[in-house]
Amino acid sequence: MIAWVVLVALAAPELTISHRRVDTADGVALALYRYRVGAQPNDSCPILLVPDLGFTRSAFDFEGKGLARALAETGRTVYVVELRGQGKSGPADSLEKLGTIDFPRVLEVIGAPHLDVVVQGWAGSIVLAANADDPRLRKVVALNTPLLAEVPSALAERFLLEGGHFSELGSSPEGRTVFDELFALWAELDPHTRSAFLANGTRDLSRPIANELLAWMRTGDLPLPERSLVTRLSSWKKPTLLLLGLADGFAPPEQCAVWRERAPGPIQLRTFSRVETGDDFAHLSILLGRRAPTMVYPRIIGFLEDR
Amino acid sequence: MKAAIAFTLVLTSCANLRVVPLPAEAERHRPKTSDGWEISLVRYRPTGAPTGRPVLLCHGISANERNMDLDDEHSMARWFASRGREAWTMSVRATGDSDRPDPEKGRTLPIRFDHYWQHDLPTAIEHVKRVSGADAIDYAGHSMGGMIAYAYLSQGGNGLHAVATLGSPTRLDWGTGLESLLRTLGPKVVTEEMMFPSRLGASVSAPMQTWFDDGPFQRFFYNPESTKPETWQRLVVYGTADTAGGVAKQLLEVIDTGRFASFDGRIDFRADMARIHVPVIVVAAKLDRVAPTPAVKDGFRALGGPKKWLLITRANGASGEYGHMDLVIGERAPAEVFRPVLDFFNQHEPPRI
């Protein structure tokens, strides 16, 4: 039995992760990571993952586990990008540039004729809205991606008013409570994952980004070139799976679900609740919670595999 | 030994199984609808000088008036009365102490959601107005009780001055696994001509309600962080009502089609809610798994206004997270739900001095 397990392990295709720097036209360095399993992965339609504001690549690959690896194991080439202001990328001074400069540049560097995209939260709304007409985008999975923005709560407002400093949340019980309320409410999350992600998987928002995000929430829309974010997403036509965690306190489901009826394209909606999936899934636990690999990942894989 | 433990458990669980009677000051009224059903109303006169209009309170599906008036400590009705508002609870037909179906007396099945907004609510409103002398009254509806108000007002109903809906959905198609189950099983199990025996299920399950910390009832209906299991158990014992098959079928249609509509499909309540200009405060619970926040927000967006959105969550200052039933029986609901509702009512009409 042991020999069999060893043989299977040795025979399993190896995962390789590579990193490259991508420079944008305005001189910002972005971090792009590639996940491949085996010698001949399917490069014809890779999958690009985009974490939310304040999150990093760790949202999709944390301590050897996560959606990036799960998708790569299906034989697809997977990319995770850190847009400006995220992870190891350069600083951000404008939300719009995430969608109008960074994301198109990453698509150019990847060079695939078609690709699928998995996005989360506010960053997801921006990149999808700014690139809604890009013919290279095939299918989209959107995790708690708001259409009609509002200030989610008094606590979220205070967090942004104070600058969106994730690094300060881990240093006190009050800070950890704020993190839990906004990102891990009632989450089925390993305590180590919670604290280690807060310490290593987040990055402080810059003051301009925190201010702009708050202004977006307060006004309900984000100006983008020619057409606003709401206008652009309201004409969305690509096949999309919209996954909603009820417990998301940062990008609440009630701001996202309305996308299904506003957009003319086929948007499948799947809402998770503790009744059936054992977790209401908050912003973090929908990706790294104990139940994400069995309840969330298969939905994403199934949707992206369905040709 | 095992038998002794089981016996002790049952005894402990049964301690809450008695019905807490209404207090002496509760006045019972039974107005009759135009189609022949007596509707049970309970009136609480205001403590001290009246501070505003009477408030009518209506429960949700499979429930009765005791949802809004469980006992001394868990009673939206008595809380409003103690703040100077004449408070009334109502039971829609075939629930609580309202008339049951009786074909010999012309009270036949099916009962549909449309009966509630076309007959029961208007009858209750007129009765409260007549008895109190008010020209219009305030209203709070929990879950389906809020949907009844939405339907009534969207079709031009009058007599309501300001409204609160608590956990009231206007869409139920959110892609949950439960919907798939209801879509599949519902049409096979539910017929229009039946009364679904929810009370029997409640009676059978009542002794077990306090046995589990994180059982299916906690997950679906309430949050032990906000409601004591013993409080929930009392609600199960005497706050549950049989469910009319016709009502269940109409709500299954809401799940199936995404439309909040009349039984014949001709009236689109959600579309018509844009015509509602009575002030409405829409209250949602962050961890409501019966009427999830997108379902409640859908109704808020449909309203013509003026309107206010209130999300109960720790992130907005609540002391715990709320589920569906916590909005009316939660231990801190008086401060965290009833108070903002009363403030909203008062804001739309300054208290009488």
C-alpha cells in the first residue's frame, strides 16, 4: 500500500511555478505568476486569476494550497497577477489604471488568443468593466464582484477612512475583529490561515486607493473612460459564473447579485450559505476556507471546463 | 444509564414547552373579511399617553401572531405599547386564532398569498383604524408579512402611513442548493388543496430544539449568538402554524420564475412596487439564510421611496449577527431592531405631544 502511494506520488506530474515581472507603459512593475502541471499543459486557453484590492497572490495560493493549484491540476496553464498596489507589484494611485493599463498589459504578455478569468471583489469589477469588450476574454468567474456599490457597513467605512491598513489589523484583538467582520465573518477557516494570511497575504491600500474606493462606494459608481463602471457592466455579455458568499462583509452579496438582472449576457448565480455548504463564505474563506476546496473550487472548475 | 440521560434531556427540554399565555391587558378582536374569514387581532393599548399612530404587526409564513408577541421579554407588540404606540398583532387566515378552513361555513381551500393582501390585511387595517380612530396606521411585517405589505401597497392599498419590513424577500432564486431541492420536491409534495402540517413537525421537533449547538434549525432560522435556544424553542411550540398549500405553491413560483407575482401571474408586484411612496424601512439580517440580503435588497431597490435600508450586523454596531428569526425574537432585538423601526416611524410623523 505504502509503495503504491509512493509510486503514485512519484508519477504525479510536477507543478512548476514561475514568476516574471511585467512593466506597464507608465512604468509600474507588475508581478505575474504562472502555474503549470506536467510537461505539456494546455496553453491554448489559460486561466488568469485576479485578487481583490488589499489581497495578494496568496488569496489563490497560500502555503501550498489554493485555487491556482487546483485549476492547474486540471491541465490548464494558470496565471495569477498582482496588479498595481497588490502583493509585490508597484504602488497604485488610481483604481482606473488597474483595469485600463495593468490588465490589458498582462493579457498582452500572456499572449493567448483566448483566456478565462477568475476575479474577486472590487478589483474584479474594475478589470471586467474596463475590458468588457475584449474578445480575448472567454469565460469569467466572479467572486462577490459588486455592480451597485455602497458602503458595506460602518466598520468598512471606518477601515477605509483610516487608510485601509491591513498591516495594523493583526497587531491587536480589535484589529483582528475588524478583519474577521469584513473578511472572515463566521468563517470555517483554520486559525493559522486566518492569522498568517492577515500577516502575509494582504497589503495596505494606499491612501489614494482607499479614498477612491470609499468615494466609489458612496457614489455608487466609478468613472472610467467613455462609460462608467456600472454602464459597462450593465452591458456585459460574456458567459459568467457569479459566486456569492453570504458572509462577505467587504463586497456584500446584495451589491453583486443585481448584476444578473442588469446584464444582458448569461450570468449564472450561485449563492453559498451555511445551511447547505457548512459555511456562509466570506471574502477570505470563499477562497481559503476549510470548505472551499470541496464546495467552491469544483463549481469553478466545472464551469470553466464546460465547453 | 442511557435511558436516564435521555429522560433527563427530555425533561430539561420540556421545561420550555408550555404555552406562555397572553397577559391580561391583551384585547382580542375578530374582524371578518369580505369573503367570510374571522381574523385574529390582539390589541395592546399604549402605556401612558399615545406618542404616535397605532402599529399593526404581521408574521411570516408557517407562523402566527405570537411571532411578534412571544412573551414579556420577546414581544415587538408589547415593546411598542410600552413606548406609547397602540400595538396590534394579527394572524392571517388559517393561522393562530384566526378561522380555520371549514367548507360548511364557506371557508374553503385553496388559500393563496393573494388572499392575505386582498382580504386579510385590508380587513385588519380597517379594523385598527376604526377602533383607534386613526386615519392611517404604521405597519411592521416579518418575512412574508412584509411581502404582504409590498403586494398590498403596490396595488394601491391605503391606510398605511409608514412601513417596516423585516427580512422580507422579493426574489428567491439565488442559486442555492435548497432552491433546487424545493424546485424538485415542492411540486410533488405540495398541493393547493392541502394544509401542510408544519405544526405537527414543530411539535415533534420541539423537545429536541435545544439539544444541538449548531443543528439545522440554528443554521437555517436563527443564530444562538442572538437568540437563546430556549426562546426559539418557545416559538416552535406556539408560534408555528400549518402552511396553506396554495401559499406554498405561490412562493414556490417565486423561486422557480424569479417573479414576485400574483397566483395567476398577471400582477408583477415587484414591478409595481415602484409606485409605493409610503415610507418604508427595509431591515435585513447579515446572516439570514431564509431571506438572504440580496433577496431583501431586491425589494428595497424596487420601492419608489422614501425608503431606508438597515442591515443588522456587528459591522454596523449590532452586538451579534442575526439570522431570519432573530429580527423578531432576538434577545437584543428591542434595542437593535425595534428601536430603529420606531425611530423611522417617528421620523415620518413627529410624535403627538
